[in-house]
Amino acid sequence: MRETAVSEMQNQDGASGTRGVAPRSAGGSRAIDVSAAGVRIDGTLLELLTVPALTALLGTPRVEPPDEPTDANGSVRSSWVIWDESGIRATTKDGEQAGELSIELADDPVENEKRAASRFFPAGGFPGTFTIDGRPPIEAVSEEKLRKARAFLSTKVGQREAELFLSETECGEIRRMEFPEWYAKSESGELAEIVRSAAHPFSRASILHRVPKPVKKPSGKWKLQAATEPVLEFASFPFRLAIIQELMYEQELLEPRFDVHDFAQDQGAKSFDPHSFGDRMVPAVRSWFRRLPIPARLAESVETLVLDGGNDIYLQLIPLWDGEDDSFMIKTLKVEDLAPFTRLRTIEDIGGLLGPRARAALAAAGIAVE
């Protein structure tokens, strides 16, 4: 938060560390509803949450800056703007825009002592009605999520997400369950019943605005250009990969040098996490290497190939590959695969990636395997 913004809010309240002593029922009855349109407080719709707008509705807040102004990466930490009598608080970094909106919904005796010891919580609770799309929070949560209750439940409302924290007093037994018991009761529906039967299942609600990041258009750097000269053709895809390894990653004659992480994030709306494919070949990467034009003139530069499970090419196709399967095994080789490589004399098969039939074809072509 800017120093001036912090100072202005602190001056309004006297001192940042002064906590009110309002009881949970103080401040009069209020109503908050979260919908796709925004957050409605006492009938006033806030499409975007700002500290000035919240202050106009809730009164002068108490401001608590973070213990450290920045995190380990140098990013500015948020301050808490707290309305003690309303049981409401919000994060802000600049004194204007509000981030997370947190509402103390119900008394939670088990947690009260912990909260009282922290200057970042309101002194009182929310004295009113909290709803999501006009419904009680329990009705806004799907049955599937109720059955998997643990520490909190979440539900989406438009671009907003409501996180509902289970009361430690009334639902704390769920969090204390060992996994086998928790899983069994999740499957039987008992967890959902524990939450439903609680008089006040949620002690706190946090509202976050999840604004989708704008989709970045592909740069075009990974778009393959049509060949303008004769290119190499391969019957064996694994052998094609071995040639690409040599020309692209070893000799750096074949461009562009492929990087799976850059490629994955440069696909616009189709961008993806390459690690999400586990031990499977990434289809888009496989297609790219199949279509990559390899100029026929580069064949004379290949004199030696090294087949190693740690080769760059394999980790582009399967980033999590452990080298323990035959995904890149060269099982067979045809005469036309080897014909262009008149200077190829040796293949070092460190990873054991050559099958018997491929070895026989290499021997017939006078290429030694080590």
C-alpha cells in the first residue's frame, strides 16, 4: 500500500493498532449478498470492491499493515482494512482497490482465542444475513463438494469465488479425522450430513474476484513454414527424433531450437501445461516434430548419433519421461531411412533404444553400433 494511503486511513481511525471493543451483535443488522453482478451490501450493489466504497457503507476502518512490506520475491504485501463493528475486513495494496473480502459469519468459541490474539481479525462478528445468490450459503454449495468437506467449501458465482470456512466448534471433527475415516464418511455422505446438521456450519466467508487473464495471442514463432527446398522423409518416427536431436540440440543447425514450455505457453487459447500429460507424449509436440521440415542437405552433417534416455528431444515430447519404457525405441529401420546419411558411421546406443531388427538394418548398411 502507498504510504500516503495507509496514513490517511490510519489517521481517520486514530491509530492503526487500536481495536474496537464492539460485541458480535453491535453495529445494527446488515445484509450481504454475493452474485454474478457483484457484492450487495445493505441494498447497495458494488460491482467492484474498493476501500472508499466499503468505507462509505461500513464506516471508518482500522488499517493493519503487514509485518513485512514485501515478500521474498519483492512483491508488495497487502494490508488489512478492518471494520470491527461489522465483522468485515478486506485486503488492499494501494488503499483504493480491495482484494479479498472476509466476513466473520458466526461465533466460533474454539477459534476465538486465536483470532483475538491476531490484530488482523475484526473484534466483532457480522451482525446480519449473508447469502449467495439470495440463498443461504449451505444451499449454494454443490452436493459433491459437501461430501468432500474438510476445512472449507468453495462455490463460484460469476467471476467471484466464495470460500466458506467450516466452524471449528461445530464441524471441527471433520478436520481432525484420519484420512481412512474421512474418506469412508465422504463416500457414505456422512460428512455432508455433519455440515448440514450444524446450526452455524461456517464461521467465515472470503469473497475473491477471479478475473480471467486475457488470452495472449500466439507469437507465431512456433508456426512451421512451408519447405522451400528438398526435405528428408522418414518411415521411422523415433529415428527421425534421433536425427533432430543431433541437428537441433547437438550441432544447432536445425532451427528453431524447440522448447516445450515456451511452446506450450505460446498457443493462445490452446495453451497448456505440458506436465499434465504425465508419462504420455504431448500430442501437439509430436505433431510439430512430425511436420518439421528437415532440409535434405543437412544429412551430410550427421556422422554419429547418440541414443540416450536423457536427450533433449525426448523431454520435449514427454517432459516427465523417466526413460523406463519403449516410447522412443527404434524397432525397425528401412533402407530409405538410412540412405540419405552417407556419412553416418556410428550410433552409440547408451539408452538401449535400438531393437534387434533396427540393429540388423544398421549392420547391413555398414553403420557400427556401440
